[in-house]
Amino acid sequence: MTTLSKGANLQVEAASVRVVLGWRPGPGVPDLDASALLLAGGGRVRSDGDFVFYNQPVHASGAVRHLGKRPGADALEVNLAALEPGVERVALCASADGGTFGRVPGLHLLLLDAGSGVELVRFEMTAGPETAFVSGELYRRAGVWKFRAVGQGYASGLAGLATDFGITVDDAPAPAATVPAPVPAPATVPAPATVPAPAAVPTPAAVPAPVPAPAPAVRMVKGEERLPEDMRGRLSLRKQQVAVSLGKNGAAGVTARVVLVLDASGSMSALYSRGTVASVVERMAAVAAQLDDDGEMQAWTFATNPARLPDLAVGDLPEWLRLHVRVGQMSLFGRRKAPRGLLPGQVDMRQVGFQNEEQKVIAEVRAYVRDHPAAAPTLVLFFSDGGVYRNAEIERELREAVEEPVFWQFVGLGRAGFGVLERFDTMPGRRVDNVGFFAVDDIDRLSDAELYDRLLSEFPSWLGEARRAGILR
């Protein structure tokens, strides 16, 4: 084993390494947490998903994992051979809870060959008032991986350290979710000035006036009249568009129970902050208002764990957005802090976590449908920005759900890896195709007409297949 001093480096021959942060625990000694940041060429993360720590223990690529701690040690594993080409460095970090690193005796970092367990490097560290630390880094140079002993501290804590590397940190309750601006009504065309009609040109009696096509039937739901005028106008136009999209696919007048599932993993923070998720919810409320007899929608949020949100009734839409589409408790670093500003019915997002565990919320929605049977089929509208890695578990849940009266429509937000969700559509061995998927780079720029056409394109065909298979009556 090689002992390194601060600033020294060493070539790493192992394909996969285990990084162990060690110290001597005791009375008054702060507890330490190890973490890793996957950094691109500019020395910054590509997204919040490139931060691996206790609330997000596995990177989407599977190449970096937080292994967990025991007294006096916390460990990470980095599969160097599996790191994506865009990752040039892995910063090996640590945070202190309950004090500073200067109060931690025996502080050191060990680098081991993950395959053989052989110790490769030991780096003894000294510290002062810092509450966060970059212990070392693994970096790629001319196709070869090396380890550098860094030993740099941050008095601003893990949040300050992470911010320097490009992580979005939101540790305070956010303001009410931004409700999208009203869709402008078509401009009123002024009546032309009165011009006398030519007397010599009679109106041809033989040509009948064209008969306009009937507008699609639009449902009115309880509470709609309570909405602000601009929101009520948007809802009305969107319900008409939902009806048009259903009619295009031969499903005019169909009814369904609508369930909404919203990704709340760490990489979604920016989409919540800029109001994209609030806009999605409002647009999906129109689907429920048109499809569901009572216009209500069941809702879940998920990351490491699923959480049931209060049902969304159309009339409660503005307040629902304010109370439940928020990032106020989605702090990366607040796991030991008391919840702040939670109102009755709100979810403490710290309990939801930051990792992608789609299979858990899929299982919970399946259980809800079984425990609350309905005469109408169920349409699940599932929004995620990717980072899917539990492929086998997700596939098992969705295959088992084939015999249930539920269609799963997944919508990918952005270009991140969606794994089995985007492959499931073509997977053989199912009596009916119970899953739809499409991804969109920027859903805010997608018109209502295109969104609803894509959202509702496969659901009607599933209805027919499920009835022929006896899944639906």
C-alpha cells in the first residue's frame, strides 16, 4: 500500500475501486458522511443526478454507489471502467454532522481494489473549522485513471461545496409554484366598416350555407366555476382539445379514472423551480376533467420512496398547485433537520428522497387500483426525467400489471436514460400492450394539441385489446 501526502497522485490500475472514509468515533466526535460528485470537462456536474450520497445512493449509470457506513467508516464504490465518457473526474467528498472536521481524530481515506480488497492508497488528513471536505479525486488523464490526494475543506458545509460544483441546492421552502401564464384568447377581429352591397348581385339562393361540424362534447365538472377566470378559460380550451384527440382515435365519450404520478428525484428540481411541473399538472387536470365522471385525479409523487398526494379536484387546482407542487422540502442536505413550513396534508419531501425507484410507486398505484375497484378503466399519466436504473424490477411490475384494468402512459421529460420504460412498448410476451411511452425535450414548448394527441394515442387501442382479452368488461 502507498501512503500519499496532500497533492500527490498515483496511477490506478484497478478497474473498480472502493473508497473508505475513516475516523475514530467517540463522545463529541461529529458523524461523517461520504459522497461523490461526477464531474464533466468543466469541473461541474452535468445535472443533480451526478451527486451520489446518502439520499441518492446509486448513480443512474450504476458506476458509482454509496455503500453505507459502520462506526468510524463510510464507503463508496467507483467502477472506473463503467464511468460514462463524459465523466472526467470523480470528486470524493465528505460532510460532518454535529461539528467540524477539526474535531475528528484519525481522519483518513483508503483506496482499495474493489475486486481483490487489496489496499492501494492511504491518505492521512488534517482539518480545522471545515464542515465539508474534498478528500481526494479520481481523474482521467490520457485514457488512464489516477488518484490525487486533495484534502481541501469548506466552512460553508456540503451545500457550499456542492454548489461550487454546479449542484442545485434548495434548502428553504420555495414560494408557491408558478402557475403558467394564461393562454391568450384569439384576437378579436374588428367588424369591417359598413359598405353597401352591390345591388345588382343577388345572393345565390341555390347555394346553401356550410353547416359547421359539431364541437366535441365537453364535460362540466363540479368546482370548475370557482377557478380564476384565466384558468377557467385554459381549462375549457384544453378539455375541448382532449375531446378532439380522443375522437381522432375512435374513443369519443370514453370515461376513465385518471392517476397522476410525478417524479420528485433530485434531477427534477429545476423543472419544479421554473414552473414546468405546475404547468404539467394544470394540463393533466384537463384530461381528468374530460375523462373522469367526477373530474378528480388521484396523485402520487416519488423518488426513493413513493408518497400519496391529496386527490386533485378541478375546483381546488390553484390551491393544490400552491400546496403540493413545491420544492420546499426537497433539500439535498436536510435529512436531520426538522420539517419547516409544512401545512396539513403536505408531504415532507425529505422522506421521499432523491433516487429513482419507479417500481415502488408503480406497485403502490397497482395496490390502490386493486383496493379501490372502479367501473371505468384507469389511465396512469406518469412523468419522469429519466435516470431509470431499476429495469428488472420495473419490467416485473408492468408485466404483472398486464391483467389489470390499467394503462400506463409514461412521458419522458428531457433526454436522460429512460431504460426499460422506452423499450417496454416493443417487448413481446404480453397479452395486451399496457404501456405507452414518449419523450419530449421541452414540454413547455409543446402545444396542447400535440401533447394530448401523443398522450392519448395508445390508450384507445389498449381499451379495445383489453376488452377483447376479457381484462375489461
